[in-house]
Amino acid sequence: MATIQELREVRINKLNKLIEMGFNPYPPYANKTVINSRLTQNFEKYENSVQTLTGRLMSWREHGPLSFGDLQDESGRIQLYIKQDSLAEKNVEEQLLGYEDLNLLDIGDFLEVTGKVTKTQRGEISLEATHLKIIAKALRPLPEKWDGLKDVEERYRKRYLDLLTTPETRRVLDARWKITWELRKFLIEKGFNEVETPILQSLYGGTNAKPFTTHFNALDCDFYLRVAPELYLKRLIVGGYEKVFEIARNFRNEGMDHSHFPEFTMVEWYEAYADYNKVMDLAEELAKHLIRQLSGKTELSVGENTIEIGNTWRRVPVEELLKEHLGIEWNTVSETELKELQEKYKVKTRGVWTKNKALFAIFDHVITKKLIEPTWVIDYPIEVSPLAKAHRSKPGRTERFEGYIGGVEIFDGWSEIVSGLEQRQRFETEQNNMREGDDEAMPLDEDFIEALEHGAPPMGGIGFGVDRLVMFLTNTWAIKDVTAFPILKPRNN
């Protein structure tokens, strides 16, 4: 079997032959009258019409005076039917290849083909070619049709080849783009303004996470890549906007697993005069809208489970789930019992230890994976919710929620703190945690506190990862598979 380098040399020789004959194998543009799928889906409308198609040659079969190929564009494939006596003669001035030049073509080349829309004797919709141009010569072969890219890592490194040979990859990425478009459309129709906030920040914040650091040469100081857009979006609410959202690229210098990446896409929205109940209502409506738009139904396949998300989602305080699943009474459990449970379940807390932190850590480690049906878990402890408003009736709690489906958190949001004094106290608690070794604690943001002290309306907000949402809606359980170009460790050289 020939090596890639040997095959490449053969193709370069063909390229040089085309150039010697006077052809430009890389013209600046090409003509196209219709996409392939229009012809295959509406054959009666286009039958016997003359059309010009462009695309990549994906297969090639020669039978003497007849040749067949498959031409693929973004919409799909169509067969090329080429008869020696129907194809125009070679014309260098018009850059037309003759039938005798077809041996200079290879699978992977891009072509512009004009001809009549017809069906073969076997009933296959085809373009009977009358004029053929090469518009890009491929110098490397594509992976074999049936073998594809066997090496999973190679699929991620060469996603462009994976897209050409693995229909499932294309299906998932198409779904991702549609989900993002539907998200944007849904929120705009609800009266939200799409905004942009800084990616480079002199002070990071908005969530508990480790940032990436970079040096800003022009200012000669260190900056951070955004971990979340939250604090800037709230500044816009202070500035007079009432409904804002951002589809943001965020960066967190943390670990990688099947559902976490250091670079990811997140949606956050904030609404003035709304509390966490109203935000949950809207997020639930959005989730149902997305699954209907994607599949036409309200059932969601998550692993081996089929989950109905069209019903009203359960809303349950975190303490009820601890009692329901582990028999823990939030208000009466002792410190000794909690530490024993932490040891049993191998659960750690970051920063200063408190009962509430330990209770939340046990919930997060043990119970969340059991929340298969759509569930809003509400009223989290203050210690783990530094930006969430104190609960109106439960001391020590906040009006925070998380939305779970299939045992994984999808949504996270809360009624927002709008008191500068209260926010300062929360930030100071975070500083104590940082001193106790919590490297994900938030820094104190004086400018944000100053903004709140100018007056901010009551508001509610939410954040959720687009990558993880796409994983759920497509039943694809690796974040690398829903990311067009996932992060990989560079190869040597």
C-alpha cells in the first residue's frame, strides 16, 4: 500500500500537469445555481433543467465512455453522470476539462459541474454533466470511506476530516449551531438585549474558579481571561438596561473531564425586577422550547433513560433532598456526624469548614447523580453562594437554585444581591476562604461594589454551559464530541 507521501507526490504531479496544460487548479471563485439537496428533495421541480453545482468529489468510478462520481456540498451528495459524448471538449480559455482529462481528478478535489438534472436507468437522481471545471486540487487523500478515522484522538485533532467521514459528528455540531441560534432567538423575542462584556479583565469574578493569567504588554500589568461575565452584566443593569444576556466564551484554569473544559461557551442572562422563581420559570420554558425545536417532542434520551421534560419540574429545597436520600436533618445534625459522613463518602470542603458547607458538599457529591427527572434544587447555604441574595424567610440560606436533569447540573442561578454592603460582606468571607487555601475563592471587587452602591433594582439571573446543554439535547456524553475543535495537548514538533 502506498504511503501518504507517495500518494501526495502522485497528486502533485497531476497538479503540475494541469498547470502545464494552462488550467488554474485554484481559481478565485466558482459559480453555483443550486445546492445538492434541492435537487434530491424536489426532483420534479428541477427535472431536465440545467444547473451548476459545486462541491467535493467523494467517489469516482470509470466505465469506459461513462464515469460516475459523488459530489458533496454542505447540504448533501448527488451523483455525477458523465458521458464521453455529452461532456464538452477541453477548453483551456474557459477552463473546461475534457473527458480525456478526467484521469487528473482525485477523490477530495473540488469541482464546478454544469449539466442536466435527470435520473439514471436505476432511478438515481443525477446531474448529467456537460461542462466540468476543477476549482481546488486536493493534495492529500481522504480517510477510506469504510474505515474513516479509527484513532479517536486523530478525529479530534483533524476534525475537518472527521466531519467528512463521520455523519454523527456533523449531526451533533449541526445541532449545536441550531441550539445556539434558538437560544438567541428565544431570549431576543422575550425582550432581552444581547450584549458583550470584556474577556480580558483586570480582576476576575462571577464564580468560584481559577483563572488563566496573561500579561498585558501595553499596560505592563497582569490581566485575567474571564471566568464568567456576571459582574459586568449586572453593571449593565445598574446602567439602565433591564434584560441582558451574553453567549460568552469563558476560561477556567482547572481540570478536564468528560463534561468540563477549560474553554467553554456559557449563556448568562439577568432580568431587573425578577426573582429566582421567575428566572426558573423562564429557564424551564427555554429547555422545553429547545427540545421541541430539536426533536419535535418533549422526551429526552439521557444515557439509558428516557426523560419527559414537558411536565412541570419539581422544586425542592436542598435540605429536603438530604433528608429524603440520606435521612439527614439539616438543622439538628451534629458536627461529629457530618465529619463522619464526609469521611464515609470521601467528601472535602474548601476554605473555612462550616456545617452548611459540609452539608452542601455531601449533597453535591452523593445526591445530585440521583436527580434523573428534571428537578430544581433551591435555597442553598450562604457559604457556597457568594453572589446570591439572602433568603427572604430562611436564615443562613440564599435564593439560589440549580437545575438537574439526568443526574447532572444544567442550570445555576439566583435572586441577585443588590446591596453593596451585603455584597462586601460576602466578598470578605471569600477572602477568608482564600486565606484558608481555597484557590477558587472570588477576589473582592471594589468597582462592582461601588456600582451597586449607586443603586441597583431587584434582579434575578442564571448561567449555564452551552456545551453541556448540547450534550444533553443530543445524548452525546463527551464534551469533546460537542466541540468543533477541542483542546488537546500539543504533539512534539
